[in-house]
Amino acid sequence: MKAVFFLVTICLLTGLAQAAPDNRPTAPGLKAYPPELINWLKAWEQQVNRLSYRVDSTERHIREQTLLAAFQHTDTLSIPDLRQPLAVYRHTLPRVTVSTWITGLANSFWEDAFLFRVHPVGDGRQLRTLGRSRQKVQLQLPVQVNLSGILHDSQQPHHLRDEWYMVLEATNQKGIYQDFQIRSIQRIDKPVEVPNLTIGRLVDYEQQLEQNLIRILADPTRQGEALLKLQQLIPSDSVRVLTSQKSDALLLGDLLTLKLPVTTVARCRVVSFDISYCDNFFQQPDQSFVGQLTVLEGVSPAMSDATLFRHRRNDIIPVTASQVDWGEPVVTLSNVVISWENQQLP
């Protein structure tokens, strides 16, 4: 399976590096950012990705020097080193000069193939003006960055996602930004995100289920909000209530009508659920998307033994551009079983 995944990934990345203009849909929040800023970021992304397939050394050098001259204020600019393995990056937060990063980027990956993505985060209100003169302005922009490929040394898949603050200098002519240059790049102070489904994420989804179930049963002021969140997670719109005598399937909306004592609601817990979790997205040369899917059946993070689930399945599947939603995982829960009884249930 690993060999197949390596082959699929490298084919996708090689095609991506040579693919035509970026036809990804614009996330709704990005429409609030100045379009010239979005276009400049796409141009930077595309120029980095031009290094992602083999050419002769002269052409490679020309592309590297063009990239260094066109987008950075100086080639000694310090940048987080996304080439490092995930474990090293998230625990040591290494940095190198942008010159070292660009000239060594392709050689860090098998067949020189990699995929770099960058886009702003938020709804445009996060764009801050740090300084202004008659002709120049400095803007602080939060971005999400992704770097994917197969690491050359270890032959292991590499998918590193992080968030940065970029400080850009630009000219401002009648409200239109021009001539952007990167002045500095710093990480946003938050944990580095790890791709794929983890035990921590399983526990988080269990807690989301329990929290919103209890709000529906005990807090009339938050019932609507809690119901909407559960319906987004559980497309089947139903849960199974397990007691010592029977098992009843209830629509999520039916929970709104229950009049349970507070002492009963306090015992509400999630017995088990199934989860479908897809992330680690790649875009193919034909502009379609695939993602790495993990399906777990019979998940019960609260179990006292070491078995957190009954069955696991992994696959690579096609996904839509809207599902990708700029790298956010696609998650659905099903076969959700809950109980509010004291006794131990099977």
C-alpha cells in the first residue's frame, strides 16, 4: 500500500508542478482581500512550483535567481524551513535563509517533485497595516502554507501545513497595491498541524458530540446552535439511544422534545460512533482532487482498554473542490450510539 501511495503521490505532484493556471475556487472569505494581493500570492506560489520538476542546471539557476529577485526584499530573509520532516519542524521550528530554502527545495524531494500552496486565512479583516509613508505601505498578512512531496532521504510522504504572518511592502497608488515584496515571515504562535486522523482528534470529536448533546437536552437557549453543529457532523441526522432494555433510533430534532431530569442529562455519554476522515489533499493534472481517507468503525475513546475502535480502513479517494475547502478535513460521523444510564452497557 505504501509503495502504491508513493507512486500515486509522485505522479500527482509532478503533474501539478507543470499544470496550467490555478483554477481553484476562491474561498468565500478571500473575496474581502484586495484582488491584487491574492494574485501576487498566486504568482509567488506558481514561481516556487516551477522549481518542482527537473530541468538542466542552467535553467534551474535562472529560475531560482528570478524567484529570489522578484519576490523578496533580500535573499537573506529568514523563513521557516518547511522541507524538514514534520516531527523535526514541529518541535524545533527550524529557519533558514530564503536563498537556502529556494536553492535547496527541489533537491529535498524524490524526483525533485513537490507541491507548494499558500493562501490567506480569515475573512480579510486580519489584514493589518503596520506602517505607511507617502508611497509605501507595510501589510501583515496571515497565510496558510502547505508543502507536499516524498522526502528524498527517507522516501517517506511529506505533508507539512502551517500558518505564518507575512509582512509585505507595497506601493499604494490610488488604493491599488503594487510591487509587493516580502519583508519578513514569522510563524503564527500555534501548534503545527499534523495531517491524518489522530487519537487527539478522535477524543475531540467525542467531546463535540457530548457537549452538543447535553446542550440540546439541558440548555434551551443553545439548542438551535447545538443541533446545527450535530447535523453538520452527522449527515444521517439520527442517533441511537441505548438502555439496558432496548435501543431506540431518534432523529436529532427529536432530542429537542425530550424532557429529561438534569440528573439524567448529566449521565449522558457517547458509547461509540463511526468516523470518516479525509485530508492530505492533492490536485491532479486534470484539476480534480484526491484525498487520503481513514474510516474507523466502533470508535470509543472512553473505553478502559487499549482498543479505541473495532475496524480501520485507509484509501485514496476522489473529492470535490468544494470539499477540499482549502485544506480543511472532510469529516462525517455515523452510527452514533449514546446512553444516559448508570450501568455498564455492552
